[in-house]
Amino acid sequence: MSAPQASRLGIGIIGAGRVGPVLGRALAGAGHAITGVSAVSEESRERAETMLPGVPVLEVQEIVRRSELVLLAIPGNEIPGLVSGLAKLGAWQPGQLVIHTAPEHGTAVFAEAPGVIPIALHPSMVFTGTSLDLARLTGATVAVTAPSVVQPIGQALVVEMGAEPVIVAEHDRAAYAEAVTVAAAAARLATADAILTLQELGIARAAKIVGGAVQAAIDEETGRYAGDPELGA
């Protein structure tokens, strides 16, 4: 298989949780063909049918066989075992694009799949697994980690999904994951605590009050850092 371009790809999706079908739908909207999706539970099958109508539900090895690009939208702790297991089966194809969406891993997680073209993409957003995510994906940032010669392909795929690519170096991936995970967890905890406090006080529309205050604070704080240092802004 020759090295594919970031257009008109046959894309297979492993994982029908909240992320895979949404990204698959976005990529299909950009003109790519979805070759298949893996789904085990009834819920994941329903999600796949809703978000990717007409796309066959296939076994993982068959998805890899059919696809020029394989998207692993599964929990980070499951990726090493899956990559290794498929390698032992001889499933990976030289020149095949392989992407995962876990924030904590870079491309080193594909070390046991020699010959593939590795890319790590992490959309910085919370997924619901529904079509609502397509609008949220537009303008969202996606961390791209890949060898320098492959970065343009990763960036092109992100742009095709309507999002904004941001390069994260391989050696910075763990720190990146910790930063975004801690920030999200802290925001959730602080928001929940404030809502409960207002509810205990008997104040109506507590969620809306806190939501507005938190969003305003986030907008103000992120606005302080919105300039691009590379542009001197």
C-alpha cells in the first residue's frame, strides 16, 4: 500500500463510543469513505447506526484490512494491547495511516506496528456521541502529535473536520494530557459544588446562575492568553 494522502481515504473506525462515530461523521462529510466501524454493545451499535448510517459493523481485523486509515477511538489503556495484538496477526499494512484519540499517548504507542504512518489526535472537547458534537467540533482545537513529515497530514485531517490543529511534541504529550485533564476536572468539581450550595440555599435556577458565572470567568481568563506567541500577539 502506497502512502495515502489526506483526501479521499477509506477510513475504518475502531470504537463506537462517543468519539469515533462523531469524528467518522465529520470525515465522511469531508468526502472520505467510511469502510466500517466496530461496535460491541447494543448502545454502541445504535450509535453507529445513527451517526454512520449504512456503514457496516465489522470485526476489528476486517476493518484494518479494508482501510487506508484506521482510527482508534478507544480508551488509552486499551491501545497498546490492541496495537500489539493486531501486529501479531500481521494485520497492519505498510503505509497505512493509524490514528488514535487518547490524550495521554503520542505516537510511540504504535511502536509495535512497524511500517504504519502514526498520528495522535486529541480533540479538546467533551463528546456526547450525537450530531450536536459536529457543531462543537467546528472551531475546537485538536492536539496533533506526529513525526514532522507526517504532521501536515494530521493537520489536514483536523481542518477537514472543521477544527483547528495545534502541534504537541511527542515528549510533551503526557504533560499536555495532565494539564487538560486536571483543568476539566477542576472546573467540573467547582461547578458542581457551587450548584449544590445554591440549591441548598433554596435559590432557583442554580445551574444557570453558576453556569453563567463560570463561563464568564473562563472566557475572561482564557482571553488573557488568547494571543498567539508565535505571532507576537
